[in-house]
Amino acid sequence: MLKKVYKIIALLIALVFIVSVAQPAYTSNEGKMRVWVEFRPGQAANVEKSLNAIGAEFHYRFDHLNSFVVTVPETALTGLRNNPNVLTVEEDAIRYAYGQEVPYGIDMVQARDVWDANRDDVIDPGAPTGANRTVCIIDSGLWTAHEDFAGVNILGGYPSGWDTDKCGHGTHVAGTIAAQMNSVGVVGVTPGGTNLYIVKVFGDNCSWTYSSTLADAANRCEAAGADVISMSLGGTNKNVIEERAFNTLYNNGILSVAAAGNDGNTAISYPGGYASVMSVAAIDKNMLVATFSQQNSTVEIAAPGVDVLSTVPFINKAEITVDGVTYNGNQIENAKFGTATGNLIDGGLCNATGGWAGKVVLCERGVISFYDKVMNVQNSGGVAAVIYNNAPGDFLGTLGEGYTSNIPAISLSQEDGQSLVANKLGISATVTTSSTIPASGYEAWDGTSMATPHVSGVAALVWSANPEWTNAQIREALTASALDLGAAGRDNAYGYGLVQAKAALDYLAGGDPPPPPPPSGTMVLTVTTFKTVYAINDTVEITVTANDSSTNSAINGANVNVVVKNARGKTVASLNGTTNTEGQVLLSFQLKVNMGKGEYKVSAIANKEGYSEATGTTTFTVQ
């Protein structure tokens, strides 16, 4: 039904990535810089004397850190760095309060172009928000006590227990549709505006339901006054009576939306395959169809369905700490929750038992099942199993339905696993897995299940601008205004293309909107870092500058995306921002031990209407 791809993302307390727009990371006044100055032990007085000599303005003195924080003339920095009593001179980076995050899919489907066009995090006066429409979600229920649904108008649900959700699927879907605009967590396509009605058809394991149960659920949606029915579900067997049920709902003015399926083949999934239901494909951040998304003649439209951040009713933790460094992973599903400590040992493929009593065992993925690997570790007296990928990146694993273990087991990325094998064997390691249920959590998941609520939410958002429009008009507007992807026109991978809320509104307001003007200008992108050489725990500041090549003038309002990869080619930072009136945006992140040393590559992409896409790169070294 779906794939989860990342563990919980701590949105409110994250201090790793610093993203700012049009704000310098250090200023006092022109020609000066605010910096940390670390002095050698016992040399505070001498360094203070030197700082006074160059006219430094003192802000703080941290004796336990052997550091001053001062503002000094930029011309004095070189001499200060060469002072034999000074260990480091580092910019005093600005820290901003973190709050609500806007998942990438919200902007990709143009939701904020409808209700927050100026991006001031305030809903524009009079803007449509879905407020007079009702979306009925048929899924695993909704944990209504989640912090991001406070204030959302939840009309009710069916059956008893609809307001609980053990597996989280329904809560994740609902967050994409209607998470509140409330300065915490995430925000949905309709920013807490649309009405929700919940019909629970899946149990605690989110496994399956009958077509008859689905037909009954859809009828209950109609009885509750639903305008849109959202179904992140499906199956390959067609049922004529079920089809008739959805045809009737469509004829009664309801728009039904369903997932295309996650098997990565050409099979048709139902109810999405019925003519009266919109079938939704999944695409990624780069607008490429997901490998798992089914491709067939019934696919009607596409939406973000890879790495989609949304609400879940739990907080999961799966990690291994070695030599003071914590590596985040994912729990192997159905393995024991708990904490275990032992010296780290390499078990290879763990395809047989070994002399692992009291050890935390590293196992490479492959050859045998995850369950067999974990059982080999457990039967050898190992205290925990850590299975790392045999291909780049992370993965999720399961012991299988009905199988459990007596020891914790987690999965790690190939990069982290290989690093532990190469550098940390024999060192004490602690594996920790835990789950807090219920709790206001956030996770990024994959699936056409995640794409479907984007379309359901857009339908409600657009429809709320004029309740007199019909379901057929909304459907036509969504497909006619979709951003064409893949082969020209409709195709089996993307349908008519990526759903676009603002374009659909424009279409309904005046017919088929004119196409955007072709790019007429050339944007040149320059990427620099404050320093060329950094150390672990330093903050790396990246400045991206966009200029018009014909006029040599700054380009304001360009959307910039930056990816930073370490020496192993692993992405360690993904940042974004918008250029200011000087054509610049400053982005920064902190280097961590597990990112490693060597040459890092910074790649930037910038887009703005009227300009061709621009790219730029730079490198820096971590020693």
C-alpha cells in the first residue's frame, strides 16, 4: 500500500539546517564582521589585548569554551587568524526560530499560489482555502488529537474508533489534505480550511478491506455531504457492482480520487481504474514518475508521492550510537523495541550463525531475508542486529507478518554501514528503538497513496472558490490545466500531468489560460562558500547569486535549490530559498562527524519565470 522512507523528522527543534532569505549570517555594520575567536588555553589576556588593539567590540566571553565573541574590522581578520595565540576565527552564524514546514508538494501543486501568493505565511484575505467543501477520507482512521489538526473542522466519522489510527496511513493522508496553518509541523493543500469526514476501513495493520466495505464507505461519505472522496487504496480485481456504486456517486455530483497503485507495472488498480474515479500517479521532487507508480491507460493525473512529509500519530526512533556519534536508521518492522549495548562486530551477510554472543552485529543486506538475518544474530547470542544497505541510500525492512524477534533490529544506509565496518569494529555500540503511540509525529513516506491526497486537496481548494461549479467542471479543470510531463499530451505514466491548483482556478475563471511566455532572459548563477576549508562541526555558509547576463543586473525572486554532497557522493544537505533584491540568497548547514572528510560539492539550480533554468557549482574541503 505504501512505503515509508524516513524516520520522524524533528521539525521544531532541528538545528542542523539554517535557511534564510535575504539575510546575512554576520553583520554589525559595513566593513565589520561578528566572529567567534577561540584562544589557546592560558592566552585569554593576550588575545583580549590584541582584540582591543584592533578596535574590537566585545559581545561575550565564554571561559569554558576559551572564546570571545567580537565584532572586528574585516581588514583585521587575516592578522587575527595568524595570531599564534588564536586557534580559530569563525563567523557568528545567525540562528532562526523554526516552526511550520511547507512540504515540497504543497508548492509543486501551486496550493500556496492560491492562498499565500506573497509567501508571508499568512492566508491572503478572501483567498479560497477549501472552507466550504467536505473531503471524505476512506482509510485507516485519523488521530484527531494530533497537534496539526487543532482547529480543523472534522465533521465526524464511521465506525466507532474512526478517530484513532494505529498504523498512521489515514493520518498521513489527512495531513497532506488539511494540516492546519498554525506555525507547527506541516501545512496541507487546504490550510486547515476544508471540512473532513473520516470512514475507517483498515485495521491496525492497514492491510486490506473488501470492495463491498469500500462501496459502503463511499455511500457513507455521500450521506455526510462529501464533495470529494479521497481513497489512498486499491486492488487489481475489478468489481462491476463496485463500479456502478462509484458511477452513481459521480452522477450525484461527487468527485472520487484514488491511487493508481504501487506495483510498478501496467496493471490497473481499482477503484482508480473506473471511469468515474480519478486515478493518481506519483512523481518525485524532480517531477519524474516514481519507479513504483503503476502506468496504464487509466492514469489520469499526477502528484507528489515520493518523500512526502506529513502527519503521523506516533514518534519512532531507530539509531545506533558508536564512539559518541549517533547514526539514524529505521526500525526493522516487527522487531523488538528496546535498547541493547555491545561491542560492534562485522557479521558479513549474517547468512549463518556466528560467534557473536553479547555483540551488536553488522549485517549487509542480501542473499537471505531480514528475518533470517535477525534470527541468526539472535540465535548466536547477539544483542542487536544492524542491517545496512547493499546499494546507496536507506531502506525499510520487515521481519514479515506474524514474525517477531527478541532483540532490536534496525536498518542503516550503505554509506553509514560501510563506514562502521571500516572504522568502528570492536568499539562499544548502543542500538535504540522506540515508538511513542499516540503522539504528534511527522514522517516522509512514499506511494501513490501520498500522491492521491494532493489531488483530493487541490480539488477541494479549487472548488471552494465557487461551490456552484460541478464535479465534472472541477475534473475537467484539473486535467486541462495540469502541467504536461513525459510524452506530449496524456500518457500512461503521468496522465495529463502534474495537478496545478492556481492554473485550474485560472482555467475555470476564463477558460483555457494562455501558456506562459517562453524564457527570454539568461540567468547566470554564481555559487560561493565563505571559506574553502572547513572542519567538522563548522557551519558552512553558501551564497548563491543570480544575475541577468544581458543587463548584468541582479535577479530578485529566483527560486534556488541547493544540494550538498560529501566525498562519498552522499547528499548531506538539501536547502532552498529565494534571491533578494541584490540577487542573493544565503543558505547554511552544520557539518557533522558522520558526514566525513574530503572534498564536498555544492550544486545549485535556480528558476524564475522569464528565464531559462540556471545552474552553478562550487566545492570546499573538510579536514
